[in-house]
Amino acid sequence: MSTKWGTHHTDQHVIETTGEQHSCYNLTIMVVAERKILSIVSDKPYFINGNFVLYLGDCLNILSQLLDNSIDMIFADPPYNLSNGGFTVHAGRMVSVDKGLWDISKGFNDDYDFHYRWLEACKRVLKPHGTLWVSGTYHSIYQCGHVLQSLGYHILNDISWFKPNASPNLSCRFFTASHETIIWARKEKKAKHTFNYDLMKNGDWVEDKLKKPNLQMRSVWSVNPPKPEEKKYGKHPTQKPLDLLRRIVLSSTNKGDVVLDPFTGSSTTGIASAMNDRKFIGIDMEKNYLELSKKRFNDLKI
């Protein structure tokens, strides 16, 4: 493989200064780790174009091959485990909530163990100042929050993503579920994470009716579901709106940073990253969603 990510080899360099040789091996390794973090991954990418890379497979397998401290930011939208044979309303029609075998709960202990393993793997590959965002409903987010604290992540915020046009509750026995929670956490408590405060405060966020101009951005975001053009090649059952991921990417990364999504689905994280000059690694076990990701990327005008 030969791409902007680098090739499958590493060289040691020695420089000569005032008659003495000094090994630059450690410095070289740091440079290589920054520029060639995929050079040691044995799995062949499913798709690669410049700084946009997709892998087909289990995220734990791919994450285990990445270097320690190599990723700037991770956004994760893990299975919510809410496929239980129930029904909801979509576009005025009653539809099943079942999304696939990957979304069926295996019981509390197995679900918790799953979240522990992938969040532990993510922490290893994050840079010391790196941050992780994890999205979920009440079916999963509290387990994820407990695991984050168990692993020593430092929670920065919990974002309420308010959905203005949420589906009604068919049973009429509960409140209508109209939000998801997104936890933002830092790898190390004392590290200095990236937060582009001025952009969040003074940027153009017209899609959010709750954001007041030139005031601090609050932790409740009003963002509509994906627009029709975001689903023209097909859709993922838990697809996130581009406006939401654009905000997450711009708030917590800088140009050239490496963003990873271990459950990439239709790769909205990757599209937001590519549109804003970030590098992207996406992983998914479903080939059809990676095909959808490819079509979305190839449609970009960047």
C-alpha cells in the first residue's frame, strides 16, 4: 500500500554532529507514527482514497493493529440494542424497530462487556489529549457512561441532541423519545484537549434553532434528522445527520487530525471529516454499508 498514510516499512536514521553520531530512532518513530499509522495494519483496506480509509471487519481486530496514541478523535455510534420486535412510526407508516442481528441485546452482562472491550481499545489508540464522542439512547448510553468512568476517561460534556420532528410514541403510555445523548470524554484527565471555542460561539449554526448568535454554545443541540440528499444512495437505520457530525468534527479537531469511527455505518463521520480537511478511518462489519459510504464519498466535491 502506498498512499498519503505511508508505506509498509520504517527506516532508522542517524545524523552526524560535531564528530558524534546521535541516534534519531525515537524521533523517527514519532514522525512515522504520525504520518504512517496504517502502515502496520495487516488487513487490507476495503476502500482507500487519499485520506479516507474504510475497513471491513470487527472494530476490535482493526483497533488492535493500530499504534498506541495515534488517533486525535473518535466518534462512535455503537449498537443501541433496542431491536426487540417493537414498532415505531416513520413517514406516517408503522415500521419495525428491528435493525439487524447486530442490534439485538445479548443481556446486560454481555452488552456491558462488549462496550467495555471496544471503549478500552479506543482509549489505547487515542492520543493523550485525544477525545471520544459516543452516541446512544437510554438503551445503551448509561452502560457506555459507566464504562467510560471505569476505564478512567474524563467526561467533558453530555450533549442532548434534540430531534424537533421525532416519531410519536405509539403506546401513548410514555413520553415521546425526542433526543439522544452524546457523551464527550477526554482520554486523560490532565491533558489539554482540542476545543474550538470561538467557532462554536460565533460560527454560523443556522440549522440549530436553539443556538443564539454570538453566545456560548450550550449542551442542547437542535438538529433535524438527515436530509433527503444525505440518503440518496440508501441509508443506515441509525444514520446521523451531517450537520451533527460537522459540529462534532469542527469543535474537537483541527485540520490534518486523524478521526476514527469504529461503527462507521454510512460514514457520516467520514464525510464531515473529508469536507473539513481531516483524515478518516472507518470500520464496519457490514459490506453494504461500506458500499454506501463509498458512494457518498465519491459524490463529494472536494
